[in-house]
Amino acid sequence: MDNYIPKSQYDSNKFNKVTILNDKNKNLYSLKFGNYPSTIGNVLITDYMANMLLKYGVFEGLKNENDLLGHENNSIKLTICGIVDTDYEIYYQKLIQNDLSDAASFSVEKKNTYLQLFMTQQTYDEKLNIDADVN
């Protein structure tokens, strides 16, 4: 996603956190589309990041969040298998209409929730070599 520059301070082109999914925490995240990762290389993204991928045309020709399911990142071979449902749309719509009443809340949620990439420990071990936040 480094091939575009966000046009708004409320947009993002990077994930900031890897969350390792396991039996204890995966039920904390409800899915809007798709399934929880069951094979190595499968990941979840948030609906916020799904919409950033669509907005900036990272995957050409796709129009809807559920169209992203099964698409793979070319560099590290991660495949989107599900989209986590968040509340970002509530804040985002206000912000793009210049209603800044929830700007601080959006910024906190963006940092803590919306920019997460979710995967199993096995995917992390095989595909990435960085420190992950384990929730």
C-alpha cells in the first residue's frame, strides 16, 4: 500500500499493529465478511483498511469490501480471508464533512483498532519477522 499517498489526514496507507488471533481472543472481533484465518497466510483486515484499499485502488477493479476476500498482497503473500467490523464509519463520515466533534475519538480508535492486521501465530512466524502485539 505504499504506492499511494493518503489525500486526507483521516486516511491511512499502512497497518500499525499485528494482532495474533487465538482461541482466547478471536471471538472479540466480529466479522463483517469472510472467515477467521484457518490456513497459513490468511489474514483479517478491518473494514476501515478495506475501504482504504478500495478508495485508493490498491486492487484494481474491486468496488466492495467483500470483493477483497481472497486477494493477496504481492510482497509477503498474505491473503485477505475476512473483514473485521468496526465503528469507523460513524466517525469517518462526520470528519470528511468537517464535523470535528469526534476527531480525537477517531484518532485514538484509528491508532488502536482500525490499522490492525490480524493473523495466526503460524502466519506471523512464517510470513513476518517483526514484534507483534499479542492481545
